[in-house]
Amino acid sequence: MRKRVNRTMARWGAFGVAALVFSSGILPPVPVAEAQERYYRRSILDFFTGRRYIDETPQVPDGYAPPRAIPQKKKKAPPKAAVSAPRPAPVAAPEEKVVQKLDNAQKILVVGDFLAGGLGVGMDAAFQDSPGILIETHSNVASGLVRDDYYNWPAQLTKFMDEAKPAMVVVMLGANDRQQMVTDVGKEKFRTDGWYAEYQRRVLAFAKDVTSRKIPLLWVGLPAFDSPSMMADAVQMNQVYRKQVESMGGEFVDIWDGFVSEGGDFIVTGSDINGQQVRLRTSDGINMTEAGRRKMAFYVEKPARRILGTQASPDLVRLDTTTGPPIGLSSNPADHTDPISLSDPNLDGGTALLGGTVQPVSTGAVGSGKSPRDRLVQDGEMAKPPAGRVDDYSLPAAKPAAEVSAK
């Protein structure tokens, strides 16, 4: 116990001596350069005594590299909005010029089923630039020549022709006729001989209703279909149309090749009227797209323009009498000149028209009565030039001897 107390007192004694030494300033002064090289750590006595050292900046030992400061990432400025060049104002598509139809424009009457309705749309586009042609379409979607109880086409055709007085009739029927037909003797199933016999009679009567009025008739054949059975039936029905229509003086328009491949197969996509590959048929394999309708009309357009002639030409224009000079004569007699008769010689004071008098026959020196041209060509004699002209090579006349001697 006594040893422990002695140790404690010794420690406090040493602490007191050190405090006295520091407070009294007995320690020798430290050079400035040395003070800057050394590092002093302030103790608790420095806080009590208020002692300050020359330089409290910690010194870096030799060979020691201070740690590099970690660069702080600069905050990226928000991206500036890209300044783009001013866009030009959108150019409006040029409006299609609507050709005004003439008052005496001729009508093409298009009749038939749903395919005829699409054909009429294509015909409108085909003749939109022809002022002398109007397209009038009458179609019934589910009609045909078989079900006359549903839609009586012979009666309707007569009505349409009486009202429109067309210059041409275009017919497209048959897509709905693949069904049973009711005849005078009973019912006939499709594809039987009795069915085809009655169908030929109806086609012939329908065509005769048009040609009997001296109206050109164009009968458009059926196109290919996606169904193989429909394609086979369409081929046989087209043969009926061609034979019966041509026997009545009409013309059959075959469009089959435009809707099949080179091998004769049904196609959905094919060439349009400009040769571009487009979709011609809808997904059902029966109806036509807009391009398909225009292609059907392309086949009809050629014979139609050939038959109608200049009336179907797009160059046919209307004579506008408001822009030309007035044709009538004015009431003021000073504004116009009366007609002059070719037999009136008194207008210039003469008594005869120019060339009307008989020229005297020249009797030149030769006295042959020939003209100077005839004498030059035939006889080789040249007429004498007038005296003094540049081609007058004659010698001057010799003077009398008396005049020469007098001089």
C-alpha cells in the first residue's frame, strides 16, 4: 500500500515540475525553420497555460505522398434543347382538277351485280378526264339472271335505258347465278343440261334487249375466284356469255388473264394498270379492291373509247363563246366593210381587173413577135439594155466629120 502511494506522488510531482518548466519558459527557443519542420501536438497544459507554438501545421515526412483528393463529380448541366432548323411549311397536295362534263355528254350505262358496282367505280376513274362521257351505274348486290323473282333484270334494264338513253351499255352478271333455277317446266339444278339451256336463252334475251335499240353492248366476263369450283364454273359461264353476246352483235370483254398467274392460278396480288404490284382481291377471294376495280375498268375502257370515238377523248372541250369576239355585225356602218365583188373594177378607178387587158405584142427589131425571154432562150438573142446602164457596152455614136473639123 505504501509503495502504491509513493508511485502516485512521484507521478504528480513530475507532472508539477513539467508544468512549472513549461510555464516559466525555461526551455530554449526553437528556431523558426526547425519549428516549421517539426510538428507539435498541443497537450492539455497548452490549453491551461495559453501557450501557442510558431506553426501548428502538421509536417509531411520525407517520402510520404499525401492522398489525392477525390475529385467530386461535376453535376452535368441539363442538356440544352436541340435547336433544329425551322421546318418548311407542309406543302398541300395539289387538288385534282375536276373536269366539268359537257351538257351533251354521252352516258355509259353499267348494270349488274356486286362486281358491276365495283366496275362502275373503276369506270368513273377511267373517264374522269373525258368531258364528253358520263358513267351511270345501276347494280344490285345479290342479283343475277337466275332469280328473276328476287330482281327482274330484263324489266329493270328496259327502265334504265328509257331514262338514261345511253350511248353504250356495259353488263357484268353471273357471280350469283351458281344456284337452282326455276323454269317453265320446273326446277333445274345447277350444272345440268337443262340449266345451261335455259341460262343461254336468258343471256341471249338480255343481250337482244340492248342491241335491238342499236346501242353498243359490252358484256364483261367473270374473273377468277379463290374457290376451285367457282373458277371452273366461271370458265364455263364465260363461254356462254361470249357465244350468245357475239351472236347478238355485242362484244365480250375477257378480263380473266388480269387476275390469274402465268400458270392460270388465282392470285390476290398482281400488277395494276401501271405495272406495280398491288393487292387486287379482298381476303374472301371474291370481291375486288380499289386497284382491282380500276383494273377491270381498264379492260372495258379500250373498247369503249374505240366505239365512242372522239366523244370519249379527254381532249374534247367546250366552246366558250364568252371569251371570243362577237360574231354579229355592229349597227354602225363605219365599224365594218361591205363585201367586195371580184367582178367590180370601179373601186380603184379602173375599168378592168388587174391582168384583164390584153397586152400589145412586142414587135422588136427582129419583128418576130417573140418575147425577150423566148428570144434569149430559143434564139440566143439578148435584149438591148437601156442606155447608160452598167451592162450597156455599146459604143457611143460617131460624130459627123463636119462637127469634128469645126472644133
